[in-house]
Amino acid sequence: MIEVSQAIRLGLVGIGKIARDQHLPALAGEPRFALAAAASRNAKVDGVPGYHDVEAMIAGGEGLEAVSLCTPPEGRYAQAAAAIEAGLHVMLEKPPAATVSEIAALEAKARAAGVTLFATWHSREAAAVEPARQWLAGKRIDAVRIVWREDIRRWHPGQEWILAAGGFGVFDPAINALSIATRILPEPLILENAWMDVPEGRGAPLAAGLTMRSGEASVTADLDFLQTGDQTWDIEIDTDAGMLRLGLGGSVITLPGEAPQKAPDREYSRLYARFAELIAAGESDVDMRPLQIVADAFLVGDRRTTAPFEF
Ligand code: NAP
């Protein structure tokens, strides 16, 4: 008799902007997962059993097999550790943890428990990222320019946590650019120096600049959280075969002499498909490189205090 495969019973944690904008729609279209519970201190998902926190959700008798964490990075370690210790597979929003040592410890815990840990980088699933990686392979890369400028008030309305210590500030979006760069550049990305502007009374920067190297190529990143009007999420790469341009966060690719090509956004459905595949294969996927670059920027970066900021 053929065994009918069951959907993986998943609990979603931290019902805020990204859970509602992306995770709930992606889960609705993914038959390999069944949304069995939600945990959020203040929010609920209609028609789904709700709990105050991840520990109460695990104890709630919902038969969970996996959790997906959409909370801010600070505090996620304890939530992920509780889930791993309960034998659940865990998917993490980016950035995967508040510190490098936290994500390293989670990776070791998941390995010891025999569960899947998936540290997601949604921008790597943007349509043009894999074509860019393939086009760059074997070419000489001379220079890389990352420009990541967005409006904190538009994408993170009222999110006080993002400008607190441990909230990453402008590195919350910029780590997406670093996740793309570390995926598509053939040589390791190494931070050389950095500066950052931290508003008075806040713990995380609103603007930053990074100087890096990848092999022989210079790599710069111009990061800003106060850009109104058109938003910029671009990476330009000079090679011996001309310039490749990735636009709109990795969703548009322009190759030398060609028109821009854009494909539909399927980032979060690809993440949940990958999570299901990792669980089925008994594997984890934890790439800390983007987080390490951010940590290095906080280690060596010059900090300037700038005018106070209010949302
Ligand atoms: P958010 O709107 O603030 O949602 C996070 C939710 O987590 C909150 O609504 C809150 O719900 C819960 N939470 C638990 N502990 C919390 C704490 N100590 N402080 C604040 N909230 C806490 O944030 P978000 O934009 O969804 O971002 C969450 C994660 O997704 C971040 O790591 C971010 O980088 C990532 N992400 C965000 C976007 C975006 O466009 N905003 C895009 C991609 C990825 P309760 O109050 O109900 O507990």
C-alpha cells in the first residue's frame, strides 16, 4: 500500500509585518506544510490556534513538527533553542540570530538533536540571483558596488526594536545585499573597514559604508535607511566581460548589451519549498557569512553620533 504523505505541522512565531506580508501567503500555497498554530504576544492568525509564546505553543498539544520564526533577531536564540530541544525543525528569518555565537550554537544544537535548522536568506531566492552567479563564474571580477537605500518609515513603521542595540539598524535590510554578494561572488568577501551613523539615543545605525574585498576586486556598500521616493537595492559588478547589474533586490538582471530581465517574485514560496526538502533529506542549511560581515563592521567600524531620529 502506498503511504499518503502528511503535511508537516508548522507553528509560526512572531505575527508581524513579514509574517503577514510573506509567510502566511507562502504557507497557504505550500501543501507540504499545514499551519497548525501561531505564537505572538499580541497578534492572532484567524482560524489558527494562538499562543502567547513559543514555549506555550510547543506545550499546547498541536502535534507540531516544525516552527518558523518571524520575530526580531534579538530573542530568537531562546525561541529556536526551545523548539530544537523539543525535537522540532526550525526555520529562521534573516538575520538568523542577534550574534554569530548564537547561530553557531543553534547549528550545533540542531545537529545534536537530529533536526533541520534552516537559516533563510530570502534575497538569495530572488529570480536573478542564480543567473547572476552562473554568469559571473569563471569571469574576472574587478569591482563591485552595492547601493542599498530604503525608507525605514515605509518598510519598518514604528519598529523601535530595529534601532535598538541588537536590532541591526540599516544592516537589517543591508544584510540582504550581503547575502546576495556572498552567494554570487566566487571569492570570499572580506571586510576591510566601515563607518556608521548612529542617531543620538539609539543603539543601531541609520546609515553605513563598507569597504570590502573579494579576491582582487574592491567591493563597496553604500547603505542608507532614510531614502524617500524611489528605493534603491542595486548591485553593479564590473568584469572582464562588461558590467552585470542586479536591480530591485536581485529580481532584475541586466547583462552587457542586453535589456533588463525580470521574473516574478517567488522568494518565500521557494524558502518553504527548500525547508520541506531539507527536512525530507535530514539536512540543515546555515550560512553565517552575511552575519559575519555585519559583525565585522560593528568590530572595526568608526561610529559617529548623528541627530536624534523619531519614526
Ligand atoms: P515586526 O513587524 O516588528 O514583527 C515581528 C513580530 O514579532 C512583532 O509583531 C511581535 O509580535 C513579535 N515579537 C516578539 N518579540 C518581540 C520583541 N522583543 N520586539 C518586537 N516584536 C517582537 O517585524 P518584521 O518586519 O516582521 O521583521 C521580523 C523579522 O523579519 C526581522 O528579522 C526582519 O529582518 C525580517 N524581515 C522583515 C522584512 C520587512 O519588510 N519588514 C522583510 C524580510 C525579512 P507580538 O507583539 O504579537 O509578539
